[in-house]
Amino acid sequence: MINTTADIMEQASRALAERDYLTAEQHAEQALLDARQRESWDDYARILMPLQESRRQRRIIAAEGWLLLGSESPEAILKGLAEDGPEPGPKPHADPGSEPGKILAAQIVLTAPIKPDDAERIWREARRRRLWVELLMAEGSGNARKARSWRNRSIEADITSPPDLPHGTWIEPAKASKTPKQGLSGSAWFQLASEQLGDAALMPLANEQTSIALLGRLAQAVDAVPDHEILHQRLWDAARDLQRITTPADTASNSDQ
């Protein structure tokens, strides 16, 4: 039975070594909450590294999978995804799935009439099924497009229009990653739009001084845009800085010996 942060992180590290990234992410999230409650910033920073890596790998696998631009309902999206992903354990590779209804890995662009509550439901269900899924909420038409976090509606970013691809239809991996003569492939566009959304979440926090309040806001930003590398790195910086400024000098000196 797992009881301590150290126990949980041992499980996360083992899962990461076995390339079972979904299990590693789950354990790392649990350990991160525990470290935050204890205000153990050293543990918090250490946990962020496997969390960031497991999310990076989930993002890479999703980018090699299927693409969906818009849908009429969350039910239609969930119907296109596989009912169950692979069992926990070593993962030498990820199969994106052979057809709608069996999709294991996907990038999904959520547009109207999908709402934030629907997005949260899809996100949680995809995790429950153990699928490699990334979500992006997009609004607008023509050149006036925005990406927006479904968990924090104030986080938004201007993005370019998606490539000319069919909407409401699952696009197979080979076509999702195919680069047209001009512009970006559907998969590359998804990744760029997600990056811009994370940059927008980070911008108002970039120059703030280290504090527990700043760490909390960064943690909220990571939760709102969980696929953004630099947000995780900035949160790691804040945790390490908090560890330095809250550790008594004599304790720090002893730990260096």
C-alpha cells in the first residue's frame, strides 16, 4: 500500500522507466498534492520533473495519433475514442488505434457547442480510459480565432485559423501530420496553438517575485494548460526558490556537508 510521498514517487519513477507514462503522471500528481500540503518545496520541485516528462510523452504520443476539429457533442467525441486503453505496465510503443471507436491517441479541438464542463468531462473520461489525449478549446471564425482554457476562461490566446481540413471528422494520423504546401499540418497547428495558450497563461506571472502565492498561481496555470513545458519549468523554479528562502541557514549548511 502506498502511504508516503517517497513511496508514490518510487512508483512514478518505476512507471516512467517502463514508459508507462499515464501511470507515472497519475502518481506524480498525487505526490505533488501531498508535497504542496506539507509545504515541502524540495519534494515539490523533484516531483515536477517526472510529471513534466510523463506529460511531454503523452503529448508526443497524442501528436502522432488522430486529429478531430470540432464536434457536435461530447458523446460523439467519446464514442470515437476507445473504451479502454492498455493495462498499466511497460509500454514499448503506443498504437494510435485503427479506426474511430478504437482511438487510443488523439489531439481534439473543441469548438461550439462544446462547453467547458463538457471539456472537463471528456478530459477526465479519457484519463479514466487510459488514453493519450490532448484537448484544445478554440473559438471564433475566419482569422479571428482564439484558444481558451476550459478550466480558466480568462486564459486565452489569439491563434491562426486551422488548416483546411474537414470538421467533425476523425482525421487519421498520416493525414493529420501531413504538411500542406503552405502553412502547418493539423497536428503541428494544434501544438502551436497549445503553446501560445500556455505562453498567455505565463505572461502575467513572468516577472513576479517568488512567494507561496506566486507558486499557487503558477500551479493553477499548469492545471489550466497542463501540456505547456515552460509553465512546468517556471513552477519548478518557484519551488526551488521557495526551498532556498524558507530553509534556515544552519539547516542549509548541514545539508551541504
